[in-house]
Amino acid sequence: MKLDPISLKLFVAVMETGTIADAAAREHIAASAVSKRINELESVLNIALFARSNKGMVATAAAYALLHLAQGVLNSLNDIAYQMNEYASGMRGHVRVFANISAITQFLPEELKSFMVDYPLVQIHLEERISSVIAKAVADNAADIGILNTGNYGENVAFLPYHNDELIAIVPDGHPLTQKKSATLRQALEFDFVGLHPGSSINNLLTKAAGDIGKPLRLRIQVASYDALCLMVAAGLGIGVMPRKSAQLYLRSLKIKPIQLAETWATRQLVVCVRSYGALSTASKALVEHLCGRNIHCAGHVSMAAPKLS
């Protein structure tokens, strides 16, 4: 049995207006076409919906039962169209975002808050990952959008400029480096370090920079988060390196001091990573545009071994 939504709509119009002529006028269709649809509906259902006589048509009990069912079906169809239109316009959707800890602690809270004010029906699933994992997740379609440090990760993905990110050293109160406004890595390497977890971009950066100047990086302890790093530094276990804006969250509550790093590599760039901008869902594209702003037109300015956005 196959029911035609148009026939159901015209049937409801007949029931609500009382006559085929009035239903035809309301729906802007010929009365003969309405009559034909009603006859076809009765044939499909194998039941009389109207008792016909010289005085006109009278709805049967089956017609009133069908009216309730048909109105429910038509309302559901309208709701489907409404919700799909919301997806098409970007008003509704689900976006999977993988981001590194630097982006999550410095920029994303306020940016996601303002985005969700504009798009309250868009759901965002946010996970913290290291940059290399983020690039692979986007390439493998495990994430729609990635936010990570600039770099060549060997994945077939595209990048957009996001934010600049300044790394600083943090030291406990009374540390010899607190007498300096800035310090080089060579000076900092005279002391023990509190490192982040293996594979983190900051650890990799420090290890490489230390190797370039021929001095060892003495990691006394490694932790998995910035708050743990700050607590360990405050306890006197070593020096930490982290983004300036992330460190500001802990300076008032812990006995730690920020020290500027006099190194060119201390200024980094964060980027937004996608498989293809043109292939993004409307909701994902809206989020990328919100995060990147005018930079969305500057993808070619990112110096990376990655394809340009399509």
C-alpha cells in the first residue's frame, strides 16, 4: 500500500472546508483533480471515506479516523522539512572538533561561546589531542575540524591561519631567573624542567632547541596538563614552558612567575585544519568562518606542505 502525501493533504482540505469545491479553491487546484485524488485514496485504502448523494458528500466514521492520522503524518512531514532546512542553513548540525591544549585553554572558550549564541542548535563535540594526532584525525575523517600548531604532519589536509601563540617560561617564587625580565633557553637549561607528556609539541620544540645549542634538557617530571605543570613548578620541581595566556590563568592562585623567552621559536602559529573547506557541512563551514574570520581568504599565506583550500 502506497499513500500519497498530496492525496492526504487534499483529503484533509476537504474535511476542513466541507466540500470539494472549497478544498479546491483553498489549495488552488481544479475540483475535478481533488475528486480524482479522493477516489484514488479510497481505492488504495479499500474503504469509503464519504457517503455520496444528491445532497452532497457526508464524511464516514473512517474519514474522521483518517483525518486525525493524516494530520499527524502531514505535520511530521512539515517538521522534517523544517529541520532539514535548519541543517541546510547551518542553524542545526553536529561538528567534531579536535584541538590541542593551547587552543582550548587560550582561545576556544570565548570563541565557542559566541558561536553557539549565533547557532544555538549546532552541537559541538570537542576533544583535546596533540597536534600530530589532530592532523591524522582530520585526514581520516575522525574529526571535521582540527586546531593545532603549524607544522608539516604528512597528511592530505588544508590549513587556515588561526592565532599567534607566545611561549613563556614559568618559575617558582624565589627562583634565580625571577631577577630577569627575559631569559634565553641556554640560561634556562641550567635548571631542571617540568615537561608535558611525551609527544607534546612543546616538549618536542624544547628537545630540538636544546639539541641545537648542544645542551641537555633535564626533565625532572612530566605531566599531562597545564594545571599540573603549574602546580609542579610552584612546588619547586623545575621550570615549565607554556603559552602566556594559559599561564595567566594560574599566576594569581599559585606562587609562580612568568619569564619571557628570548627565542624566535617562542612565537608560534596555531592553525585550523580541514580536509577540504568546500566539502564541509554548512555547520562546520560556519564554525571555521567564525574561528578564522578574514583569514579564511588567506589560506595560501600559510607556509606548509599542505594543499590549499578548495
